[in-house]
Amino acid sequence: MTLTELSREVGVTLANLSILKNDRAKAIRFSTLAAICRVLDCQIGDLLVID
């Protein structure tokens, strides 16, 4: 799935998804995280990594 397709499915702008993808986000709404997981059929733990 492309970032553009994910943006459309989740309802988040391409710019905001790009910020998340490139690890430049300072925060994320739980509803956005849940929507991404719903679309990608994954769990929140699959997306978050603690360095």
C-alpha cells in the first residue's frame, strides 16, 4: 500500500503521514493510530518501537 492510499483510507493528510513515517512526529492521536492499525490490519505494538 502506498502512503497516498493509506492517507486516503485513514483520513489523514499525506503530509502528516510523511511526518510519522520519517520519525519527525512529536505526538500522534490515539484515534489516528487506531485508524492506521485498522487499515493495515495490525496491532499498535507493530507500529511503535522504543529506542
